[in-house]
Amino acid sequence: MTAHARLLRAGAVAILPALALHAAPVVSTFGPLRNRAMPRLAGRGRADHVALTFDDGPDPLSTPFFLRALDERRVRATFFLLGCQARRSPGLVREIAAAGHEVAIHGWQHRPLLLRGPRATHDDLARARDTVGELTGRLPRLFRPPYGVMSTAAHLTARRLGLTPVLWTCWGEDWTARATPDSVHRTVVRDLDGGGTVLLHDSDCTSAPGAWRSALGALPRLLDSCDRRGLAVGPLREHGI
């Protein structure tokens, strides 16, 4: 083995522990494990309540439809906003907050935090937090990572910025081109129970074009299903998180 090869091997051996530490929180991406072992991160709350959450907005083409549908049912939700989307539609951010919904952040851009180091992670979350806080007059307190993938840097940054990470217990798989209102509703209620947190998307900025329509179409049926089970629906701030 040449001296150059030995140096490369030594460098790889030295960096592996740091990479393993950085990536360790990825285990929380596995839903069944997260729901059992990490209830707070999964969004487990009051047993008589379901937290309704939306990711990837605000989107001027789709979010207003969700606001209207929620208003008709007198339901409030938590919107995890992308900072870059919020900057493009500041009036819509204010409209979400004025309607009584909880505003949280989904990062600045929808990029995996696992591929970012501590400084880039901090800059991304801080920029999103400050932008949304400036638009609403209140700093957000909740954070959801893109793709639901946490890293050690994300956990440490969230703590420094006063943000609580929250994932979900069930989702509608509403981001695919094949999703329909029926499939979204069926997928959500399969894992839905009291104390759970539902993930839907009010924007297709990172999904198949028009995929948001499947979530919108499923929303009334989902609310009806919760009502039949005697479960209140609302934002995470009413969920005990």
C-alpha cells in the first residue's frame, strides 16, 4: 500500500464516526419505530384529538382552496411553510395566520438536511424561522424537516433556535401522480387513531403536478371519519405538543 493510499484510508477511518453520529437520527424516519419509541417527535398528543398538518406551502394556486375548505368546517390546522415559498407569497402567509391556523416551518428549501453540515443547517432553519416570524409577527415554535429526515445537526440547531421538531403518525401519500381522494383518505385512516398527527400537502412544489387536489378532495371525508370516531381535529398547539 502506498503512502497516499494509507493516508486516504486513515482519513476515511477518522471521518466515519462523525458521519455515523450525524446520521444517527435517521432511524426516526422509520414510522413504526418512531411512533412507539419517540412519541413526542412523532406528534403523539391528546387521546381525544387529531392534529391536522400541511407541508410545502404556501402556494397561491392551491393553499387558498385548503383555507376555504377548513373555514367551511371551522377547523384549524398547522401549516409547515417553506421559507422560500413564504417569501414569494407574504400576503398568503399572513392570511393563514389571520385565519387562526398555526404557522410552523419546513426549512427554507426542501432539501435533505442529512446532506448538510451544521452551519448550512443552522442558516436554513434560522432563515425560515426569521422570515416567517417577521411576516406573522410571531416566531414559529415548530419545525418539520424535509422528507421527515432528521440529523444530529438538525436536532442541535432546532434546540438553539427554540424550535420543536414534529413529524407525524400517519400520512396520505398525496404527493404522487397516482394519488386520488379515495387513496389519500384510505391511507390516512388505516393508521389514524386518537392522539395522532396527520401529514398532508397543500402544495405540489415538491410533488407531482396537481397532486394537491387528492389531499383537498380527501379532506372532508377525513374530517367526517374523525367526527364519527369522536375525535376533535385541530392544530398541534391544541394537541399537547
